Amino acid sequence: MRTSALGSPAKFAWVGLLCLLLTGCGSNKQPVVCAASSGAGLCPNPNVFLYATTTSNQILPFNISSTGSLTAFTPIVGPANSGSIANVGLFLMFADPSSNEVDSDQVNGPGTLMTVPGSPFPLGTVAGGPTGILAAPFGFFYASEPDGSILGFTAPGNGTLTGSVPNSPFAAGAAPSQMAVATLSASAAGTNALYAADAGDPNGGILAYTIDAGGSLTPVAGSPFSAWADATPNSVLVTSPYVFVSLTSMASLTDMGRVAVLAIDQSSGALTPVPGSPFAAGNAPVALAVDSLNHLFVLNTADHTVSAFSIASNGVLTAIGSPVAAGTATGGILPFPPYLYVADTTASSILIFTLDPITGALAPAGSMPVSSPPLQLTVVNFPGV
């Protein structure tokens, strides 16, 4: 086993702890951030596992220590070039673009993965898909396809897909990719809304749907919503009541990267840009991530940097210092305060940064060489025994 070297665990102060769920985890068994007046750290659980998809047929598992260091376990067989992971509590579902399937595994105590009965689950016959997968509330699962459709399935939360939702597949622009889900008000026509970046839309188009009680998707009036004219939307992320979109300009060689922030209408699911949107980022921003204290992190793939922003109550972004160099990184990012992890695919390593839980500022803290080029990252907090 190899372990990256980081700083002393003395920075962890366990006085007046307040444990908060990490944004977007979707399960009470997911990672938690423990904040205190004198600092922040991971809740004391030795079973915190990081998983990385790769360009080969491997999933790389690691243990995250209380100091943020990574200890590698034996690689696990998985789909190559999986660019999307659905994290469902103790079940991980990986997109397999070589076969248009979803590979499902259950996490066990030592950090290994056990294949879910019935996996892999076929989605259809479209070559090159799925381009994104999403586990939604109330037992639904969605997969975006490069033919301009989104497929819907029922998913009971045990890593399986048990059937198609009514009216699936759903028309979805030209080339839908990454998706995100938001909860609307109780009085809305659909309790939840689904948003998808349409990489084939030249105006930064974000597709918007409401999800009905059976899982069917209905386009929101006005969809698709433009995030930035003459731009390609890359990734989409929801931190209610806002949708965040990373964008690459197709019209400028000097202003190539922005992050749009769109306010969600809690009744209809419609989107409206917040004041100042889109906000300047680095070149070719793609991966987006948030922590539980309203900090947004953006990986800029052309200049290999990470931008950090604070998110105001009205959705306006304020840059936290200058973008931080991140090797040759072009993969996923994962905040796990007080650390942030970045997949450096070209260098076959996972970069580690310290993350100030109060200010959101980042600082380099080492790297972990890995056996196969990493792509996307996720984390599971396995219950202590």
C-alpha cells in the first residue's frame, strides 16, 4: 500500500463539533464535515473511502485518513472511461460508455466493491452512451444518451434498475450530458426538477424538466434555458435554489471560461440568471463541486487550475483568491473538508489540497501516484462498527 504524506492531525479540533452533511451526498451514510469554532475536520470514522474511475478497466479504492492522506487498496474491475458516477448510499453505479450499461457495486467494510446481482444493467443500443447518469429522489434513475434522449428507470435504492418509467425515453435536445436534480416547493406540479447540460446547444442550453410521481419527465416552459450565448455547457450542478453551469466560449479566444448561476423558480422549475451571471473562471472549466459551507470549486481543464468561489445568498459568485495550479488535471474534483481531491488523468495521480473550511481557500498538500489514470471521484462514509 502507498500512502501520501500530509500535515499533522493536530489541526483537527474536536471542540463544540457541529456535523453537517456534505452537500449532494444524498444519504445519511455519506461523508460528513465536522465544524468547530477553532477549525474543522472529518468526523472520526476510520471507514471513509474514496473511489476513482479510470481510463482502464479499473476502479481505484482508497482510505481517507483523518489527516487527508490516501492509502490505496487493491484495484477493482470496472468500466473503462466512466465519466459519471451515481452515489447511492453504500451503492456505487458507474456509467459504461463502451456498452451503454450501468455497472453497480455495493461497498463493504474493507473498501472493496461487490457486484450487485443483475449488474451490469443495459440501457439500450446507442453507441457511446450513457454520457451521464443520475440517481434521483423517490426511487428514480436517469441516463442521458448522445442521440438526444434521456432514459428513465425505477431504482429501489439497492443499486438495481427494475424497469422503465412511463413514456421513457424523453426528448432531450441535441446531446444531453451531465444532469442534476432539485427539489421544488410542495405546491409545485412536480416535486422535483431535472436539469441537463446540452453539449450540442450553441447557446449554453440547459434542459429543464419536472419529474412526476411516476418518474416521467415533462419539459418546463421555456426550456432549454440559455446560460451564455455562443458557449458550450459542460457540467451542471444544483445547490438549491440555484443551478451552476460550467461553460466554454465558442466566440472568444481570450474569454473562454465562465460559470453561470441560474435561479430556480420553486413553483415551475424555470431558470433565470442571477445578477452578474455568467462569472469569469479559468479556461475551459468543466468539473464543478460544492462543500457544505457555500464554496464552489471549478476545475479549468485548459490551464489546469482550480478556481474557488464563495456563493452569496442571492447566488452571486465572488472569487476566493486566484486560481490554484493543479498539475495537468482535467478530471473530477471532490471536496471533503478540510481537503479537496483532484483527478490528474495525464499524470496518473490524485492531487490533494487543503481547504480552509471558513474561507474556502485552497493550498497544495501533495499528490498520490495511482496505478491507472483517474477520471471521476466519489466518496463513501462506511458506518463504523
